[in-house]
Amino acid sequence: MLDRHARGATNRIFTPPARLLLRWGVTPDAVTVAGTLGVVVGALALFPVGHLFWGVMVITLFVFSDVLDGVMARLSGTTGRWGSFLDSTLDRVQDAAVFLGLMWWAFGVGEQTVLGVAASLCLASGMLVSYVRAKAEALGFTADTGIAERAERLIVTLVAAGLVGIGVPAVVLTVVLCLLAAASFVTVVQRMITVRRQWLTSHET
């Protein structure tokens, strides 16, 4: 969805820095790990103490590593199953850190219990969305449908959190997270239906 539409533009933007890092001897895997560490630190060090805006800024900066490492891998000819596995696994770590940070803030100094519950639901539903797709593909099916893929979930969450960080009422983030959790659960159902149809079709032939 959003990832596929923006791929051409992001490749052009990130190719120069990717070439530079490769010349310096930096590997795509190192960029993947560094980006994840940056997101985790931004989310778990800044969000819980109420620095939502600056947490979003740090996370956004390091999230771009998810694009940069892929460009580096393609330029260096090192794309493969290991890189895909590492990238996908650490994406889940990043997502978990973002929602855990928001939960920590909401249940703590933020005093936003409903928001904390909504963040918890987003964490659970987001992981479920990813699991359903991974399990389907492991069984030979395709399950890349749905209205709430990772990029959309992350962008919407960070924008809303950043706005709250500069003074917008926390209820805005609460509503966004509730809608996001609902969309994620709908995506799970959509993917289950898609896999079910593929299974039925395979048994008819």
C-alpha cells in the first residue's frame, strides 16, 4: 500500500546516502540494528516521561533506516532471506516499543487510562496482523490485503502523538488509537477471509 506507492521516490532520495555508507564499510544489517535501537530509545526513554513530540522526532529520524537498509542491500547485491527476516523481526520490535512507550506514559504521568488501553489494543492487534500474514505465507497462501498495514499504522500513530506533544488534547490520540485498533482487527478478519477463499479454491481444483 503506502510502502509500494512511495518506493520509487524514497529510492531516489536514499540512494546517495546509501552509496556513501557502503563506501564507508557500513553494512545494511548494521543500519537495520542501529535504526531499531534509535526507535526503541526514542520511544521508551522519551514517551514515558511525557516528551511525546521529541520522542516522535527521534523515532521518525531512525524509522528512515527501514528504507535506507533496503536501498543499501539492493545496491550491494546482498538482498536475501536473512536480511528480510532481520528487517521484519526488528520492525516488530520497533512497533512494540512505540506502543509500549505510549502505554507507559498513559498509565503513568499522562494519567490517560483509556488511551493506555487503546495503545495496548494497538500493540496486540498490530502483532496479530503481522502474524496472520507470516503464517499464511508460510503455508503457501497470500495475505497482504487489509486496510491497516504497518506503514499506515505507524504514520498515523506518530502524527497523533506528535500533535499531543505540542498541546493538542490527549483525547485526539485516544480516538486515533481506538480507530487504529479497530482497523487492525478488521485487517485480521480480511486476511483470514482471503486465506480461507484461497484454501477453498485450492481444494476445488
